[in-house]
Amino acid sequence: MKEKRFLRLCACRRNLLAAALVFAASALIFGMEWGLAFYENLNGRREPCWWYIWTYGGLTALSAALCLVELDISAAAGHRLGWLLVLVLPVWAFVTVDVINGTKLWSFPHIRWAANYLCYLLLFALGYALTGRAWGAAAIGGAVALTFGIANYFVVQFRGQPILPWDFQSFSTALTVSGGYEYVPTRKMTVAVMSYLCAVIGCMKLSPKGKPAAPRRARRLERLCALGVAVAVTVVLLPLNGLESMGVSVWSWNQKASSELTGIAAGFFANVQYMLVDRPEGYSLSKVNRLAAAQEQDPEPAPLGRPGDQPPTIIAIMNESMTDLGSFGTLEFQPDNMPRIHGLQKSGKAIWGTAYSSVYGGNTCNSEYEFLSGNSMSFLPNGSKPYQQYVDSPQTALPSILKGYGYHCVAVHPGDRGAWQRIEAYPHMGFDEFVDAEVFDVKRSFEHRLTSDRSCYEQLIYEYERWKEVDGSPLFLFNVTIQNHGGYEDESYETQVRVKGHEGQWPRAEQYLTLTKSSDEALGSLFEYFEHTGDPVVILFFGDHWPKLEEGFVSQLLREKRGFSATMAQYQVPFFLWANYPLEAQEIERVSLNYLSGLLLRAAGLEGTGYTKYLEGLRRTLPVITDIGMMDSRGSLYRAGERSPFDSLLRDYAVLQYNNSFDEENKLESFFSRQAAGEGER
């Protein structure tokens, strides 16, 4: 009688084919990223990276070997081992994802390991519930975890923040702009892919062969148990907020650092808690009425501009990734990348200063929302995208206010009209038209593969001239540019601006600076055109957020900043108001984007609403309120979520914002809308 062996070689055709496929896939990945097998030593010489070569080769050999063996174990034993793997693999997923993303997992307390384990157990339990097989759970759970981990790594590289729950609503937008980035896999990624393949093959070998020994009812019950585990974990993580009791909290002002200290998965699930907008503390209709009544006693803010009897054409330009990196005075750029903007600041003919955004490296739509609505992202859940989540019915915003004066409101953006769901959101905000890339009337030129700012401004001029011919009503143009969008690795784009003393050290930063120089030149041509028109025109220009550049460059740029001050500095963007008629020229040292629409109305010589008047009063005390933190009139900083001397003012603001945007049945229209107040005339 032949002795039965636990492990035996089985070189059948099927197993040989599987092993060959493993070797082929491994060789393809290794060949495509051949450079990972080498590194540059301190002398600049290329040397083999032996740990990577041996680890990658060992996992390949182990995967192929598993294909060529069979395990002679009972179906019951294989079943139990499969379940054990389903319970163990979430640990593999946690370690793999966090190693790829460079978190501090080895210093995590045990309770934080448990928190991340539960997040991944949810995936593998769902995988088992769907397939009823250990290898199915490994394949589905592992694939989702690995894809999430790799995607999160690249998202952090490109925008400086991890993936957040509401980013999945932005998936089509992400695909639209993803082509401008350079994706360079790491050694950890390729090793993780091979370890995943090894785990799936191992689970397949443990799966019982032939007809399942357990009856169908038992298998169904087992899958229901797996589903029950997934549901139980979901309840613990979300409705019961178990993550908080496990020491997992979110830093809204620095999600990247937060996820590095909590774990990628735990940080992601912790943010889910903040997806719903709750009524602010102390909210009531009587309080809304009291706050509104208090504004009636205050005088209307004085105009900042004198356009004359004719309503001015109003143009607002939100420039993609625009910030003035030279304003810190720590690095010198040759030549000056913003000579026209700097000249305007010194001219004494503009209102200009430093604005603060709520986003970094991306999420342009949130900057739009704050500017147009006067609302603040600080009162919305972390990771929110208002256009996609909340703007699903008519909203009071700058366009709707201007329509009360008879303005025709046009949005211009040379991108995909579906990005950030602008095509649905803009009409709700009060825009009459939306001109996207498909309907541009001027011939577009391009800068690093994206529509240039010059083309955008030519389209604005086209819209202005067209409207003058067909209608006599005043015009509001809102332009969101795209030229300076991230992805600063275009080798075909000539770099013209260098960092003095560090030439060539930070190529992404120098390409970005070159792009901003082109933006500055285009802006000069726009001023030149409107300076000589006979009609009054006012232009607001501001950046939406910082670009994501080399960490070494940013560290050197902010070397004189410390702590939270350095964090807030990375949310600074320039703004200015220019007009071809007299303005009350001044520098405004600090202001957040939610206040800019009120300043624009004053520069246009127009009265706003009770809400814009309230915001102008609040600005004198708290000129900066962002999702990251706030700054008072003396420049003192406060992190988001921390107690401050201004908590009562913030609660009042939150109450009014909630009534404005979320309490449709009880909204105090007369406070937020000019038309409702019977003020449709200038």
C-alpha cells in the first residue's frame, strides 16, 4: 500500500501551465520596472538592490512551487485551514498597505492594530460571503486592499492627502486629470503584488477538490455567518464609532499625517463618520431670526469701487494651483515668475492680499464652493465635496445674488463639464450658461497638454463682446482655469524659471514656476484689453490651492515657519481686485475664500444680502476660517476643532450656513436672497 504524503509534487499539464503563467507575469512586471533592481549609492554609482532581487525572486519561486504541489489533506482540514487564512490575511493586507504608504505601523499600539485589522476583516468576510471559498475571499479582499493601498500612495504623491470616502464620487474627475501625472511604482508595490499572488495560490491549494463534502445548507449557513461578521464589523466601525474608542481620530488640517499615525484603512473609515451634515449645536429658527435681525441694525459696508451709474461687468478668475511662492522670501526665482502681479501689488491701484484655501493639492471644487456661496468648509464633514453631495437644489450664491440685479451669469472652464458634477451644480448656483472645453469659441492653445490661461482669457473677451452685441444687461463671468494643474513632469515643456542656487534640483517646482510665469503673462494681456474698454469692468483673481511639489523644495521654502504656522502657510493663495475705474486700493493681509464674494460685490459698488453683510462683519474679527484652522485679526492661529475665544461666533456662522444650505423648508429667504427681499433693482 502506497504511503499517503501530506505534500507531493504534481507536474500535470494544468499545474505546469499555472507555474508558467506565474513566471511570465513575474518576468513581465520585473522587466517593465527593471530600474527597481538598482539604486544609486552615495557616490552616484548604480548597484544591485539585493534585498529586492532576492525577495521578489523568492516570492516568484514560492508562487510557482505552490502551483506544482498538491496537498493531501481531508476536506474538513482544508476547510478549517481556509477559514484560518481568511482570518489571518487581513493582517497581511494591513501590513502591506501601510508599508507601501510608509505609515508608522511598527510603533502602533495593539489597539490600533486591532482597529486596522477589523477594517480589512470586513473586506475578506465579504469576499467569503460572495464566493463561499477561502481563495475567493483572498482574491477579492486582497485585490481591493492592494488596489486601495497603491492608489492611496499615488493620490498622496499628487495632492498631498490620502483617499477620503467622498473621493469615490469624484472617480470620473480623477480619471479625467490622471493622465497628467507620472506613475512610478516602488519596490514595495511589486513585492506586495507577488505576495498577494502567493497568498491566493496558497488558498486555492487548500480548497477541497471535487464535489464539496459539506451539504448545501451548511455551506449557505457558512456564507451567511461570513456576511454576519461583515455586518457586525460595519456596525462596530461606523454607527457605534468603535474606532474612536480604539484611539483612532482624524486631523482635518493634515489628513496625510493623521493617516500615517492611525493606519491607512482606519483613517479612511474614521472619516466616514463625518459624511453626514448634522444640525449645528444650538440650531433653531428663532436663533436664525435673531441673528438676521441683528444685521438689520448694522450699516451696509461701504463700497470699495466707484463704477458710475452703469453696473460693471464682473469677472472672477479662480486660477488653478496658483500661489505666490516668492512671497516667503526664502528662495529666489530667476526670472521673477509673477512680474505683472507683483507690479500690480505695488501700483496702489488694486485691492490685494493673501487669501487662505481649505484644500491642498486638489479638490478645486471646494474652493469654488466657498467663494461662490460664502459658506465655509469648516462646518462640513471632512472630505466633503459639496457640488457632489449637497448642491442638488437651488442654492443662494453669488450668481443668484447678481441675477437679482439683472446680471447674466456665465461659467467658463476648459475641462470636462462632468468633472466635480459642475454641469449639475452650476445651474443650482444660479449660472445661466456653462462654457466647457467642448464649446469653446476661441482656438485653444496648450501649456503642458492643458488649455492655456491665455485661451481662457480670450474666451472671456469673446463672451464679453458677444453679450454686448446681443443684450444690454450686465454680465458676470466666472472662469476656472486648468493650465497649472498638477503633473509637472512634462519633459517636452521647456523650463524657463529656475530656483537660484538650486538650479535643476527640483524639476517639478521649476516647471510649476514656469507655468505660473505664463499665467502672469496671460493676465497682463487681459488687463490691457479691459483697461481700454469704455464700460466699467472689475476683475477678481485668486488661486484655488497650492500645487503638490517636491518635499525638499517645500521644506526649504518654509524653513522659517514652525509647527501649525508652516501647515497654514501651505494653504495661502494670492488674490487681488482690479478695475478700470477707481478702487479703494489697499492690502488685505489675511482673508479666507468664503469672504471674497462679499469683497467683490463691494468693489462692484453693489449691495449684497443680509448674509454677505454678516460675513463682512465677521471678517473684521475672524478674517480666516478654513477647514484646516482659523486666524483672528491679530494673526493668532487656531487649529480646526480646537477650543478658541471665538467659539460662539463660529456657532452663529454654522447656524446661518445650515439654514442657508440645508434647512430648505425653513430657510430665511429674505436674509440670503436679494430678490426675496424685493431688492431686484440697483
